[in-house]
Amino acid sequence: MDDHQDADFSVKPTLTGELVVLRPFDLAQDASAIRDWLTDPEVARFTDGDPGTTPAPPWDEEAERRMREWYGSRARQPDRLDLAVVDRASSRCVGEVVLNQWSPDNRSCSFRIALTAAGRDRGLGTEAVRLTVGHGFERLGLNRISLTVFDHNPRGRRAYTKIGFVLEGTRREALRYGGTWVDDHDMAILASEWRLHRGTPSVQVP
């Protein structure tokens, strides 16, 4: 993609890997999985730093309305990309990937991922991150993709490092969690780095 061409987030792609398919949300198929990760304490712990000391409110009609309004509008967003992560083995949605906080002038975005229990520890997340980052650099013309990861999520940090994200800094004791202070790490990957390894830093692309 031409470096000077503006990214077009209005196009919502389907990205296919060996383990997962990333596609626009379809609430008829995905609503149950979305409820799963929105109410999963593990997801809240790693994304919001929620220590789980206060019971989550019950899922009610208002929560359902907000969920359907949010995910039903993702395909119409012109400045971000939200895709469902579908496990090819089961054809079921097991999470989401997001490119957001787009800065057109700086050609940069933030990234985040959330997976249900059914999508963890099988390599699905790693492939989903690699597909999303590749799309960001190769099709959207981004120069930089960044994320944050709490210190109590070493599995996530290992996965990001495996794909080529580089630790840029640490906000020390940024989160009060379970009676202790937790660091929050800033990581990023650049287009120039992606061109060298395509998401596999141990392999340099000629």
C-alpha cells in the first residue's frame, strides 16, 4: 500500500488464517460469545484490571441492549476496525480484535484483543493478532501499532513479543490490584519491523 494513501477503515475485511477467521460481527451468530467475554472475570482482569472483589452486576435487559447497540454498529465505524475471532475448528465466535484510536497524521493505531475461555491456550489469539497487525500494515498503511499489557498478564505479553511487539516503557505501579501494585507495559510494532519478519521475529523475510 502506498505510504501516502489514507487508511480506509470503512472497509471491513474477512481475514483467514489456519486456525481462525476474522470477520465483521453477526449478532445472530455471535451474541452468546460476546456475552461470555463481557461477563468473564478473566477478561476483565486483563483488560480493565478489575480485581473481581466486587461481584459483577447481573446481565439484564439494559446490558443486552447496550451490547447489541455497540456490536451492531461496529460495521459502520469509519475510524476503527472491530472484528469477530472465529475458531475454524468449531465455526464459533470466540473473541474480538480491535484497531482503534487511529491517528491519521501519525498513521498509528492502538490494538486490543479479548477471547472467551474457548479461545484460549490453543494459538488462536496469536494468529488473530498476527492477522490483524498484518492487515494494519499491509492494507491500511499504518506505521505503528501499539498496546498496553498489565504485568499480571505474562501470557499476553509473551504472545505479543512472539509476534514482534517491542517493550517501549513501563508505567510503574499503575494499577492497584488485589492489594498490590501492578505495572502496565507499553508495547508497539512498526511497519519497518513488520516488513522484516511478517510477525515471526525469528524469521527475517528476504
